[in-house]
Amino acid sequence: MTHIQNLRQRAFNILEIGGESDRLSRIIDILLISLISLNVLSVILETLPSLQNKYQIFFERFEFFSVCIFSIEYIARAWSVIENSNKKYAHPFWGRLRYILTPMALIDLIVILPFYLGIFLPLDLRFMRVLRLLRVFKLTRYSSSMSLLLQVLADEAKSIGAALFILFIMIIMASSLIYLAEHEAQPEAFNSIPSSMWWSVITMTSIGYGDVIPITVIGKILASIIGIISIGIVALPAGLLASGFSEALRQRRAHYEKLVDNALSDGIISSAEEKDLKYSQEALGLSPDEADSILNIGRTKQAEKKIGGVVTDLEKEIKIALNNECPHCGKPVDWRQEKRKQ
């Protein structure tokens, strides 16, 4: 392996694999997390009129420094990704292209793109500031909770999409009905179905600002029915997310249990297997207590299997003796006659 390959492998290990045992990787992760957090804080503080003129130069220099660091990180990740064990990233060109099109790589690109676009294109600086807030999504790379949320959203996308579609239909129906009921009585508030959608959304989400309310008898009846029905409709996506979180956590625990069983298959856990389990625990977002509990259960199961195997062998020997069978060939044997021969 050449020096460049060693350097690329080390860069990949630091940026993508990491772990508690890799001190340099942990330090870089902490520095990047701190820089991302400071960037978000800087964008927020920059909107304060009292700070805009006084510290504008500081904000600009900090922005330039941050973009340089994020650009180096982005290039390093794209350069070292071909060292990934996944074969789809192995090709020097197509592998890197596949990585660039992944969600996390696109987020990394989006957070630095506004700076470069602002240099070459005349864009609204206020719009650019808002785009810089997208850097907060870089924290999902370092948070198992955020990665779990993204996994749940991906797994439950169809179910959540169906629930949101039903909610959209309900909003249209509620807007149409309340428009027919209240248009003549309140032509300013309910002058069209699109303007009535504001009332529908606020009512169905149980916010109820009170700026627009029905005053007719039919309108009040419809509002009551819509409010009752919408309780279950609006809560449906939340229920799907809760169910998805529970299932994702169960799958992660099951995956870790399988890794523990494989590691204990020979009765002991080697240092390499212990390191792999530690990395898997961090990647799956399991707490040390959960991991220790799963490991203890795995060891208990392994011990029970050993005891069960010894008992089974003893039962076989007893059965053979009672049935007067040869333990080697299984043929009937007269043990008393064999004893006389001896």
C-alpha cells in the first residue's frame, strides 16, 4: 500500500469510522460540532441590528474561516470514500460520484455553496444568511438520535405520506364546507376557498388563534364536527412516527444481539470482537447500560446452551444403558454377558 493510500485510509478512518478508541477522530468530531454550533449562533446574532455594524467584519472573517474548514472536510470525505468497505464506492470516479449524491454529502455541499455563489453571482445576502442556517443539519452526522429520526422518516415515508394526503383532503373539504356556510355572512374572512384554508389549518391543528371564527349556526356545527374529526387525523402522523421509533429501536437492539451472539459463538470475546461491538454500539446509538445488558443476556444464553448440551449427552448415555444398546453402533448388547467375558 502506497503512502497516498495509507493517508487516504487514515483520513477515511478519522472522518467516517472514528470511535472512542481513535483519539484524533474524537477531537476532530468535537471541533467540527463546535464549529457548526458557532456558525448557527453567528447567523442568529448577525440578524441583531445592534451587532450588524459593530461586528460585521468579525462575522465575515468567521464565515470565511468556517467555509474553508467545511470545504476541506467535504473534499477530504469525497477523496477518501473509495476506502469504504462498501464496493459501490470502490471506483475512483463513480464511487465518489455516488457518495456526492448521498443525502449527507449533499448537505455538506449545500452549507458551503451559498458562499461561493455569493462571490460569482449577485444574490440577496439575506437569502444567503438563511441558507447558512442549513449547517445545523451537519450535526445529524454526529448524532445517533438525528440519524434515527432520518431512518424512521425513510422507513415510514409511505405511511406518513398517506396520512398527510388524507389530511390534505380533509383540509380541502373543511375549507369548501366552511366557505359555503360562512361566505355570505363573512365575505371578508371567507371570500374564497383558498382563504378559508387558513381557518381550516388553524382549527384542525387545534391552535385556534380566534382571528377568524364561524358565526352562523351551520358554520358552528361544521366547525365542531371538523374539530372532533381532525383530532385523530392530525395525530395520525405522530402515531406513525412513535411506532416507527419503537420499531427502529427494536431492530437496532436485535441487530446488536445478533452481533453479540456471533461474537460469543466460540465462547469468548476477543479484543478485536470487543472493539467491533464497541463501534457497533456507538453506531447504533445504544447506551453502555443497554449494551452491557444485551451482552450479559448473551453470555447467559451461551452458558445455558453449554449446560443443556452436557445434560443431553448424559441423557443419551443413560438411555443407551437402559436400552442395552452399544454406544458406538446402536446394536443390542447383553452387558451381563460382556461382563462375564471380561
